[in-house]
Amino acid sequence: MKRSARVTLHPKALQHNLQQARLAAPHSKVLAVIKANAYGHGVLEVAQALQTADGYAVSCIPEAVALRESGTQHPILILQGHQNLDDLRIASELQFRVVIHSTSQLTFLDQLGDSKVQVALKLDTGMHRLGIAPQDAAAIFNRLKNHKNIDTDIWLMTHLSCADDLTNSNTNTQLDIFNHNTNALPASRSIANSAGILGWSASHADWIRPGIMLYGSSPFTHEDNGREYYNLQAAMTLSAPLIAIHHFNKGEAIGYGASFHCPHDMQVGIVACGYADGYPRHAATGTPVSINNIETHTVGRVSMDMIAINMHTISAKVGDLVELWGTKISVDRVAHNAETISYELLCNAGNNCTWQ
């Protein structure tokens, strides 16, 4: 069943943003992060658009299998690693690189028979989510290096927890921990996420892992570091038709809870999009939208499948499309008004709306 709200993919924007990642880290290879259905953008379509990337990174084995079945021969990194022997066998057969982040994963290696698998050893340098203790890196690396079932091209990696805050010293601390515990180990390295790529050149290493920046959103928390600052382009537009136009008198209330009262006589439009379509329910009055290339804003609460917008002095008609975010309205601005992050909005909209 098709809903009125729709998402449009912009492949050229994806390619542009990939180039921005390469320009920021010219000496690194690129693993395009396309997990979670490419952040809601459609994993197969995004992989097709990003064929010039040096490889892809996904969360789990099923995501990687879907890519292989689509015909891609790119290197694929499994960020969550293998969870059982079947995962490991699939990774070996389809030539995925699995992340080793726990010693418990090592027990499956001895059951691979004569097969080999590619691995990346992940260190927990401060994220405290996945990763081995840094002081154990050398011992586990050497164990992997000497294991008959491990491909000799072993990678080392970590993940930055606070790189989106350019004033936070945790990033330098993590880099110091990683380097101190891996400098003597002969391996390719991967550290930088989008924020690391754009803000922390010391994290670039052999492979960078751009995620959110590929989709045209800034990885940074401060509004001054928006997509325009880094020359990023929106890879998704969320739009919906105007389905009603009303004229209200000063003082009349709009929407659930009567939370918005017209400050003057005004024209209000109703847009066929709401939180069922992935638009954030907590987006405050004043969240920007665009209609007929004119920026305006929401009024009142977001409903399940409708939003009210201020159309005072705007000329429009029922059926005109309203951009909720995209090329004119940055998803970062919408996320800021909803006190959330663009990642959540993109994933929700991409997985709930009609694709155009």
C-alpha cells in the first residue's frame, strides 16, 4: 500500500559526497557504510550509486548476503562480526571480512575445516560497545596471524565515540590508545567515521568508513558545522502533498492539545505526512519546510499522518508538494528541532514511505 509521503533518492548526491570523503582523506581507501538499508536510502540502490567506493561496510551477514546476491564483488566488512559457525562459513564462502571483537568469537575458527576467512580485529579504545581490551591486541593479533583458517591480511580497527564534538579530547585519547597498542603490528588500519574524516585527520589511516556524510548530513553536533560547510548534498528528499488549505482567525488553536494558537489571522496548510511516515513526532512548531521553493514552518503538533504548516502570504494549491527535508531543507535542521539526530529520521522515513 502506497502512502502519500514519498522519498526520492539522489544518486549523484551520493557520488558527490563520496568524492568529498576522498578529498578529505586523499591517502585512504574508502569503505562506504551502507548498513541499516543504507541509512534508510535503499541498500542496493546506494551500492549501485557508490560503485567507485573501494568496499562496503554493513552490520550483519544477511545485509552482506543481499549485496553479494545483487552481483557486487566489492570487499564487504561485517561490523558486528560473526555470531555463530554458520555466519563464519558464509563469510568464508562469500569472502566477507568479519570483525573480531570478542575472544568468544575465536572458538568458531577451529571448526572451519580447511576454509579461510578474512578478519578485522577491533579494539575497544573507549566506545565500550564492541572490541577487545587494547592491551590484549598484540597477543590476539599474533594468534590470528598464526591460525590456519585466517587470511593473512588482517586489519586493525576501532570506533570513535566523541568525534562529532570537535572540542572533546576523548578522540585524541582513543587515537593514542589505539596507536600505542598497534604500532608494532603489521596490518592495515581503519579508524575514521564521518566525523573522523572531516574533523580529525590523525584518524584517517588506511581505510576510512564514511557513513552519515555519504547521505548529505553533517556528523557534527553544532549547527555551524552543517552540510553546507562541508559541501555535502542531500541524498534523500522527503516530500508529501498539500491536501487542504484553511483560513483561521487570530486566537484559534490548531492540532492535538491545542498547543498552537494563531498569533494573527493566517492561512494554514495540511500536509499528508506524519510520524507514521517517519517524520518526528517531537518536531516543534517552527520546524522548517519548503513549498514552491519558499521556506516556511510547521505549526502545532505532528499527527500520525498529517502536519500543519504556516502558509501566511504563500501562494499554493492543494496537490502541491511540500519538502519536509531534502535539497532545500537540511535534515539536520529538522533533527535539531525535534531534539534528535538525522540518522534516526533518515532510517525511519526511508523504511516507511513510498519510494519514488
